[in-house]
Amino acid sequence: MTSFALSLFYLLPAITLVAAASWAGFTFAPGGGDPWDGGLAELAGDVLGMLVVLPAVAVLLARLACRVQRHRLGTVFGIVETAPPDPLAPDGRWPRLWRFLFGREAWSMVVYTTAAGLHGLLFGGVAVVLVVSGTAMAIGALFGTVFILAQGQPSDLAGPLAQVVLGPLVALVGLKLAPYAVTTEVALHRALLFDAPEVRMRRRLSHVQDSRLRMVDAAEAERRRIERDLHDGAQQRLLALTLTLTRARARVGSDPGAALELITEAQRESREVMEDLREVARGLHPRVLTDRGLPAALPVAAGRSPVPAKVEVDLDGRPSARAEGVAYYVVCEALTNAAKHSGAGRVTVSARRVGAGRGGDLLRVAVTDDGAGGADPESGSGLYGLWDRVDAVDGVLTVHSPAGEGTVLTADIPWEA
């Protein structure tokens, strides 16, 4: 009943536009009279009122109807979604007003409300008519039966008795149709309000803007990490190595034994510098990944993990270089998180190729640990950064981490990302 009543309100914008178009047709159609009979001022006023004001009123009614639809979806059906802002909206007051009244979104809302109104009028109207007519038929036939019995003419009971039986059946059909009408109404409103092409595009643009800002922040944080590690680690060790070699050079002539000891110390320091540089390069694109792919690079990453890690790779071919880089980054960060936060005793890393139908194949990378679980992307554990990196190539990152049952991190990356 509510859908049927609201459908009349949803159709008001379309009715308003039909009225404006009908006036224009009758006024300016050939043989419809001279529109200049009342003078220029009267014609200008009529045109302003019928072709500007009425369409603006129709748009405002459509926007109000869409707001009612969103409110009803949220309060009655629990479907809530904030309308994404338009990232390309004009900044000026008058351009915004024009776009609000006569922009593409405004006319789209008129179409949406018209479709919703026709749906409610058709499906809701059929259900209401069946229920009302069936109930009225049964009640009327019941009174008719009483009247016939009172008149003492039982031979005329066949028709009223049939209507007494048929009326509730008709009403029952209407009641059975009502849930389907509501279900299709909700599906229609969701498709029109939340899944329309322009809404999806706005959501995508807003998502890209947020993701871009987070990626810039992540790149800046990575740059500062490398700079800090080089300054505090490798640079200091190189300075110590230089001083050791200077001391060895000064003692070569006077004390060759001491010079040899200093050279041996310099060799040890050079190895430590190499280890520092490898640590700085952690998470970057390694040479082995470029040359030999994930089957060779993932065991190297697992070997550097302080937690024992098992690697299982089943790839028939190599994905794109971008997909390999994202997968390697995910594995490295997941291993680091497992070592720092999970308290795991063992980690399993797997990589395989899976089919995804028309969307193309996927590179599925999974990192499973037997730690404490309870990983939360919002807790600052690094999972949000992983999600950004995977999402940048239209991949999907899922985390299953019940408390006390370990963590399974899965990244589905397009094979040709």
C-alpha cells in the first residue's frame, strides 16, 4: 500500500514536465493560435513560467522523491549508502545552481522517479486492486447470501456462495504478490540510486583520489625510511670502514701485522655494510624477481623471515611484471607483520594461478600463519597499506583472522595487471 501511495508522488515530476510540454505543443504548434496575441511581455512570462519554472519544480520534486527513496531504503530495509560527492562539480555559485536544477544528475533523478513511480503504480496497484476487490467481493457476497436467505430463495445462492469463496482467493493472490512487489521495488531503487553508471563513476573517482593520497603518503614514508636507514646504518658503517682502512694504510710500513688485522676488520665491516644495504632494500623490487620471477623470489623473501616459512608456488607461466611486484610486496609485508605482531611459529606462503571467467585469470597469493589472529586493518598493523597496493591494480585483498586461530591473508591480483 505504501509503494502504491508513494508511486503517485514519484510520478509528479513526470506529470509536471508533461504539462509543460503540452503547453508548448498547443501554444507553438501550427494552427494552435497566434502566441503573440497577448504581446511579447505576456508570452515571455508564459515561456518563463512553463518552460523554466515548471521544469525546475519538476527537478526539485524529483530530488525530493529520491531523498524519500533513500530514507525509506535506510529506515525500512536497512540499506544505507552515502551519496558520493561529484569530484568534477563546478566551484561557482551560479554554475552549481544551474547544475543542481538542469544538470545531468537532475534529469537522471527525473527518470529514476518516473521509473519508480511506474513500477509502484503497476505492481503495487495490481496488489492493492486484488486485495481490495477480493475483500469487497467476499463481504458483498456474504451480505448478499444473508439477504437471499432472509428472502427465502435458496435457489439463488450459487452465485453469492461462489463469490464468497472466490473473493478471499483473489485477496490472497494480492497478498502473495505484495512481497514480490516490495522486493522488486527495493532492487529497482538500489539499481537506480546506488548502482547507476554516474554514481559508480563518482564512487570510483572518489576512491581513486583517496587511494592516490594514501599511496603518496606511503611512498613518502618509504623514502624517509630509506633515508633514515642509510644515514643511521650504512653511512655510519661506511665511515667506520673508511677510518679502519686509513689506520691500516698508516701502519703498513711500520707494523704490517697490525695493518693486516685492520684490513681483516675492514672486511668484516664491509660485510656488515652489505647486510645493512640489503635491509634497506627490503620490500623493493629485487633482481631475482625480475630475472626469474616469483618461484625464485618468494623463497628468498621467506628465507629472510625470522619465522620459519614454507613456500608453495604453482604457476604455469609468468604474470605481468606489475602483478609480480605487487605479489612480492604483499608477501614481504605479510611476513614482516607475522613476525612482529602475530607470535606465529610457522608461516605458509602460496602462489597460484586461478581462473576468473571473463575478467581474466588471477594471481592468488596467500600467507597463512598459526599466530594469535585478530588482525585489523584499522589498527595500524600495515594491512591497510597492503590493501592500497593491491587495490591500485584492481585486485582484492581479504583477511581472515579470528582471534586465537591465526591469520590467512589472500590477495587476488589480475594476471595481466
